[in-house]
Amino acid sequence: MTPPDRSLRQRFAAEVGRSDQDINLALAVLMVAREEYPQLSEDRYLGQLDLLAEETRDRLDDETAHLLVLQELLDTLYVRHGFRGNREEYYDPRNCFLNDVLDRRLGIPLTLGVVLLEVAWRLGLPLEGVNFPGHFLVRFKGDAVDLLIDPYDRGAIRFQDQAQELLDRVYGGMVRVHDSFLKVAGKREMLVRLLMNLKSLYLNAQDHPRALGAVERILLIRPIAPGEIRDKGVILARMGRTREALEQLQAYLSVAPDAADAHRILGMLEELKAAGGFQE
């Protein structure tokens, strides 16, 4: 894997440094994909989202009632364009890249949710992300009722009191719905969730350079996230970048001295120092 493009990282840092409401979510998600596809045209895929909104608008004539606009949008995405969850290859990294999702009409709940949100916002619909455990959802904030939309299940609509049914599908009835499960997901939270998905996929594949890239971008969003600082140190150690690993693991213990794994990390530090011949 080639080293990350510094200018791209700087643009990503500038974008996620805006106030949450001012972040261009689709652009930031495309910047994540650009590290995998350096020649990717961001404008091309932003234009695809514009066209999906225009197609929906054209079919509405002058109708502006939010529920009718929402139904037409869901028909555009899931019936006419065939967007769907990739159940056959859920852990394919392409499901995390917005360009691939738009090209293949396949994705995971989060990336399909980004498509739904971005097109909905272009149409003036009051939709927001929901960081539901194990299954990202989208919420329609209506005047009389709030609805949950499952972007992975062809835009299936449910009332909020049906959230337990969704949770049971993920955890087999072992977890009860809590109010915190239905809190709005800000754009930064969505980006972190996307990058954590990628980190997990790459770690499972032992692709340490790509896993490191995911962690580095999470830290651009959350600079003092203890778990990410630790993971960066562990990944660097696996890559043989011992001095950098020591710096990160020591930083982790500084920000989280009482962490449950502090003893294990201390042991790892001692092993790295001994192996690398570093003196106190």
C-alpha cells in the first residue's frame, strides 16, 4: 500500500474540523475511499447523489408533503435503482466505500444510510442517522410521528416502538432497548463508525498498513481517543515501527492510566524496549 496522500489527509482533517452540521458527509466519506482509490473523482459521485435527488423530485411534480417525498425517495433508491444490503459478502471492504456502494448498489447499513441521508437532505427531508447497536438506522423526524428506516432492508419503515425487534435480530433477544440506542448520530460519529468498520476488517485480514490508516483518520476526528491511541501503538509494533509504537503506547498510559489493560500494555512496552535495545 502506498503512503497516504498528505494533501488528502489535510483536506479530510479540515472537513472534519468544521462544526458537525457544516461537515459535508458525502465528501468526507468519499475522502475515506480516495485512500483506496487515489484516482476517484469526488465530484462524479457527489453528482450521482444530486441526480438521485433530481430524479425523485421530478417524479413528485409539485408535491412537498414530507411523507410522500420520503416514499418517493425510497422507491427511487430501492425499487428503481435496486440499492440493497450485501448479505452475501457483508465483510467485503467495498461495502464501506461510497463510490463502490453507488456503482454496485450494494452496501452495509451505514453506507446505504449515508446514501439515503444525503439524497434526503437534498430534498429537504428531516432525516437523521441513528447509531443503533450493530445496525445503523435512519430516523424520519415528522411533525406527528418519528419513523425508523432500515437502509439495509430496502428502506423498510418501522415505528420507534418496534426497535426491540431490530435489536433481537442482531443480539438474539439478549439485549434490551435503551434510550441511548436511539440517539441521533452526528456526522463525526458516522465517520468514526465507518473507519472503525474498516479498521476491524483490516485487522482481521492482518492488513496492518490499511488498519493504521483507519486509526490515523479516527484520531483526526477524535485526537484523544484512548483506545485508538493504544491500537495505533499496537499496529505500529506489529509493523516493526518500534520507536513510534513506544510513543503511542506511553501516550495511551498517560491518558488512561487506570485502564483495565494498563498492566498488559506496560508488559508490551517492556518487551518492545528490550527487543529494540531502548534504554530508560
